[in-house]
Amino acid sequence: MALDENHIWQPTPDDIESAQVTALARRLGVRDYEALCDLSLDDPETYWREIVSFCGIQWSRDYERYCDLSRGAPLPRWFVGGELNWVDTILDNREAAGRTAIVAEREDGSARSVTYRELADEVRSLAAGLLRLGLKRGDRIGLLMENGIEASVSLLAIAHIGAIVVPLFSGFGTDAIVARLGPCGARALIATSGFQRRGRFVSTRETIATVRAALPGLELLILKRSPEDKSTPDIAGGTHEWAQVLAPAASAPPSARMAPNDPFMVIFTSGTTGKPKGAVHVHGGFPIKIAHDSAIHFDVAPGDVFCWPADMGWIAGSLILASALMRGATLVCYDGAPDYPDWSRMAGLIERYRVTHFGSAPTLVRGFASNEVKSTSADLSSLRLLITAGESIAPEHFIWFERHFGRGVCPLINYTGGTEVSGGLLSSVVVKPIVPAGFNSRSPGVAADVVDPEGRSLTGAIGELAIRAPFVGMTASFWQDDERYLDSYWRTIPGLWIHGDLAMRTEDGNYFMLGRSDDTIKIAGKRVGPAEVEEILVEIEGVVEAAVIGADDPVKGQAIVVFLTCRDAPGDIAGIATARIQERLGRPFAPRAVFVVPQLPKTRSSKIMRRVIRSVYSRTPAGDLSSLVNPEAIAEIERIVQQA
């Protein structure tokens, strides 16, 4: 790979001394971070006992054993004999009671905040109201709501009563919602009546009505009325106003007593084909892993201010909520477009609330870089740490983000995991040097490796990202579909979790992600990851984004096809792109075709959907498209390809 191997972050002695991970290492009596990682795998019982103490995880009954593998590695049971409800760690944090828990700014600029004490009261009020409506432990409850205090309260209240939340992207249409609520037999839906997007009110009432008609088992609708919603209230037929459901907090019983392996969330992720997969997360899994990662990788401490705008319908929504609130930090939410009314919006948010930790998807970073004057126009001096996650990031954009948002003094933490694994498999820590676009560590407690098709470890070569042992935070199977879960992760190479990502580990212990393994391109027996080619393309002046796919070729097996979005690019951008790839990778990798398109199909979490582009190009079924935020991109690409 053509990477700048110079370290963009070099920790000072003060950085190392003040880091959360250093404090943890001292408590465990190990000399440094590498020894901590070794301990996490060699003696996980000791490691996780200290983690739950260090992170202040509250138990109603202490656990006896860290893990039980009697059902086999794919189906572990965590913290055996224990009892907890993960929201207690947030709501019963007496040290944080008077501290601001959440600040929520709407797209129109209005804002509201709650302290930890007020958050606890609101969660208990809604929990009491849900119980009065007849909802109970184990019920599945959909959550279709824009990011903010009400969405956070709703998610926590569902877990408080022992029910199971099913997060839904606020921009989903009817089919996508039905495909998620139907298979898990949801009894209720907590939804917003609409939200603002780029100054326009987007009503969800029609979509919700269609969903209810399609799902007779959806007995209850709890509707949060948007301030912009001027329609006549409809409280008939099992519909209740969110604000009217709230009951006195004092009437709420204690949170439901849950076993660590009881589910609190079923979150669906799109499959390459067929129906979405419902990853099951449990009280003693996801929240503990996220509290761990927030301390170890994000270096979050009580009193920090954490902002990472994301929709509650994706794994990032609950991950961000837990990252801040499980650590006693302040969570800053934003429910609108990040570039509305212009590209200064995020910088202004950072300045207004003195954000210390800011996260962004690479797509948004590219937008910032293309609008540098506006995007960096506010005071960013409060920032101490940056995070990027969601897809591969090119070194040049990694460096830009660290130097412009981070002012060259903030570590930029690259973080990769996924819906099925809660938090990070690979990430970085502030106590080690960081290279552009790389990860300087596997996550402690996760036996991550890069392997060949036979499961042998690789260094200096592209392989599959694999996990060699069960890990806290992994999905407890798919909802009522163990076989699909086992097929997806455990049967490609028996005994290993194969994550579906291409990766490379370097001799000096850094890792790089190279795209999804089902996106791998093989040209005359040579294997290349699309991200490796895309990194070359985004270095070209005028190229904003790139997507590279492999197309069938009768001679080479596959050939590279390139799709670019551009701004003020040279007229011969196709020729320039071809020459640049040949120069850097060699003539065999010269693309068959280069297309300039208005936009690339993406999910709401900003992942570019290469499989959709590949399907359009090859004229084959595209599979599940419900997670696309811009489905119109498909027709645009189809038209341009056909005209070529």
C-alpha cells in the first residue's frame, strides 16, 4: 500500500501518564499496554473482573465465572451467575447526579439538556408508563426516532423494564421497518411523528400507518409529536402520545433484574442477499464492551463532553450513547444534517458545548476537507481526541482531520467493529504511536488475527480479519436463527470467527483495513482490496470519493471498474485515474472502465455500498437495499453505465 508510514501521533510522557488505559494497567499490576493486552487473553478472568470494577459496572448480584463455553465457542455465556440491568450503571451514578448527561441540539438551533439526575427521572417515568400500558419483560419494542433526549430516554426505559429494543433508522420506509419488526414479533413501536431535514419537515405518520396495517401484532404505538407536526392528534386504536405516557418517576419499580445473557437489543444489519440479520445483544455483553472501549480506546473520563452525530437506528447510535453515559461524560446529540445550513455546523457544535471528544465517519471527514474554510471556522480548541469509524479512511483524509480538526495535537482513533460485535475489534490507543489510516492495536480481550484461507496467521500480506476465541460484546446469535449466525461467522474456517473484512498486519504491529472480503478483486491470480485502489484515487486532485469493484473478465478472471465523484476534476480524469493506478500497482491493475457519477450509494452510517454498485454494473439482483440513504444513486449509475 502507498501509505505515509510516518507516525501522525506520537504520545508524550504526559499523554501516557494521564491515559485511562495507563490507570487500568497500574490497577492490574502490569508494566505497559502490551503486557495489558497479553493479560487480557492469557487471564481473561482477572482482566474482566478488573474492567467491571474500573468502569463502575453495577451488579445486583455478583457473577461467579467470566465465561461458560459448554455450548461451544460460538455460543458462550458471559458472567455466569451474575445479575444486572445495564442502565443502572448510568441512572445510579451518584457522583454524576448534578452533571449534564445529555445536550440535544435540533437542526433549527433549539436545544435542551438534562442532568444525570433528570435523565434518571425521565427514564423511570417512561418505564413506569410502558409498564402501565401492559408492556413487559422480553417484549420487543421498535424505536424509530431522531437522535436526542427522547430517543435516549426511550432506549434506556425499554431496557429498564427488561424489554428488548429494536432500533430503526429514522429514514426507513415501510418495507424496511416491516422487515425488522415482523420477524422479531414486536408488540410496540415508539416513534417520532416527524423530524427536520435541511429545514424541511419530514412526516413519518403515513409510513407508520402503513407499517401498522402490515403488522397486526403491533399492538401499541407511542408517538412523540414533533414541534413542527401540525396534524390533528390521533390517539385512537392503541396510539398514545409519548409525553402522555410518562408517569411519576416515583411510581416506577426498580429496574428489571436481568441475567447477563438476557437480550436488551435486537439490531438488524443488511445482508448481501435476502432478509436483514437480527443481531442479539445482551445486558452483560454490549454495554460492558462499550464501557471498556470508551475508556481504553476513546480515553473518556467522567466530565468529558462526547459528540459523534449518528442515527439511533444504527449500531453507532447506541454505541455512542453508552460510550458517553456509561463513563459519566456529557453526550452531545444533533438530529439534523451535518452541513446545514452550511459546513460550519459541526465546528459550531464543538465550540458551543466545548466538546472534548468528536467522532466522524470518513464520508463526513471528506466533506469537511472539501469545505475546509467553513468546516474549521469555529473554535476547536476544546477537542482532546478525535474518532473515525464506519469504513476505511484514506491516509490523506486521516491526516487532514487530525491536522485541521485536531490542530495536530489530538490523537485520531481509528475504530472498527460492526453491528454483530458491539465495539472494536481493531482500534488505536493514545499511549502508542498512530500511523495514518491505521490501527495501532487489536482491542484488549479480542484475539484478533489476520489469516489465510487455512486459518494461518499472516504478517505483511492481505488476509481475512479473524477472531480466535469468543469475546465480550459478540452477538448472542441472530434472532431465532442460529444456523444463519453460524454460517455467517463460524463455518468459513472452523473454529474461527471470520468477520468478512480484509486486513493486513505490518511487521511493526499496525493493522490496516482493506474493505469487505466479499469485495476482494482477483486479477490474474493477484488479490487486491478495493480500499487499496481507492486510496490511490482519492489522492487525485478533484476526486471527492471513489468506489472500486471487480467485474468478471474472460482473461484475467476479474477486472477493476472505478466509480468516482468529483469536484472541479480535470477533463481527462479517467485517463489520469488509469495512469495513477498503473503507476502505483502495475499495468495488470489498469481499470477496465472509469465512471464519474453524481453520488455513490451509501448507508446512513456513510458506508459506500460496493455490492450495490457491482450489482448495477453486472445487472444482477442487488439484494437488501433497505439501509440505503440515497437509493436514487442506483438509477444514476445505471444510466451512466448504459450510456458508456
